[in-house]
Amino acid sequence: MPRDSGRGRPSQPALSSGSGVQITGRALVLSDRIGLTFILDIPEQYRDGGSVRFSGARDGQSVDLADAEADGAAYRFTCWMGPLEMANEIRPDYYQNDTLVQELEASSVKAFIEAADEEDPARALLRALGDYGHFAQLGAGIAEPGMPQYREDAFDYDAICAALADQKMQWTPTGNVKSVNLRFDPELGARLSLSLNLKDGYTGTPEVSVYDKALSPDGDGVYPLATVKLNGLGTMLDVLIRDGGERAALKQSMLWSAVRTVLKYGCGRSLDNPNP
């Protein structure tokens, strides 16, 4: 769902006009990921070997001009981000063969939300996206999240938890596994991971699989269950744990884990004990 923040307003100029490379538009992309698109006008002499490197984004993202969508001299470069980065100032720096040609004006998802007109039909959606970033940052332990809370009235936590009643984790302890811990990581990619609390004295490693795909724990004993798209948060994952001939199924969705992590609300039971 692309949206251009420059509609009806003059586009912001480049910080320096020496090269002629300049921003002619910006767009917010909402699909299975959150993205900021910068539309650049690039003179022909700077196109060969050109690329955009994004500062303010994780993972050192860059896009080669050869991979950018083109319309004449205008090229579209998209920086993808997670909810924790929605307040970040993302600046597109234009390079040619590893030589910096132009630093350009930065923007952010937060700026798009704040620029939405009262009459904009997508304003409510943008505000909801802003709340998503706000609570994701709280859930990640950021004491003062860069994304503000846009909804003025208080959330009805009981109603939220009631609406997600069918998303609750289904699990029964088995064998040497005393309990399970699920962690939602709202950073880029949105990950759900699983760790096991084992009985004292047990030194084995239970087998864990999702949809019959065997998973291997990392050095901390954490199993990466899933990386999901934004529209797949409500999918109930089928996890099978085998331990010494015994087996137990666990069903859990990213949505329930995210709500529990972000809202820090027990929905009628202690957050310290996720087992029903």
C-alpha cells in the first residue's frame, strides 16, 4: 500500500544540489513489511555503478540502481524496517562505484504518520501503525519509545484478551520438559522463539519440530520457531516436542505472544506462567 507524503506539497530538496541527484518524492509501503521508498532523480552521468545506502537502518541496507524501479530519470529505492525502527531518521546516501555522490534529506515512518491530514481516509490506519510501533518498542524494553501512542483513550485490555481467547497457547508438560518459554522479537522480521525448562539432572536434548521440520537450538538452547509476515501473526503454529519416547504438541500463534509481550497483561493469569 504505497502512500506519497509529498502529495500536494513541494518535495524536499537534496542537502546539496552539486550533483543534481535529488529526491522528487517519498512513499510509505505497507505490505507484508514496512518500507520507506525514496524517489530520486539521477542525472545520466551518475547512473553507471550507482546505488543508495541507507543510514539509520539496521543491517546496512543498500539498493543498486540496476535493481531499482525506473521511470525515466526517476528511480525508486526502498528501505525495509521493523516496528522498532519506525521513529528512525532514514537517510538515503547516493553512491557511484563506492564514492559518495550525495547525502539526501532523511525521513521516517513517524513523519508520514504525523503528516497525515484529518481528512485522509488512511489516517486511522496510519495511527494504528504508529501504535503498533509504540507498543512494539515498549515490548522490546525501550523505556521511552520513539514512537508516541496516537490513540488518546485507554485500551480495554480485557476486551483485547477476550478477542484473542482462541489464540492462547495449548501445551501439556511431558517427560523431562517442565515448561516452555516463548519469546516474541518485534525487530525486523518478527520472530517467535522457544526455550525449554528441563528437569534437574536431565542432560539430553529434546527433539523439536514445526510442521515436521526438525529445529536445532542455538548456543543458548533457543529454538527459532518462525519468522512471519505481518498478515500471518494469527497463524497457530504446530510444534512437536519429543523426549525419550514421549511427545507433546504445542500450539501457539505469534499474535498471542506479541500481545502478551507488548501489553504486559496477564489476561486472567500470571505472565510468569504461560502454561494454562
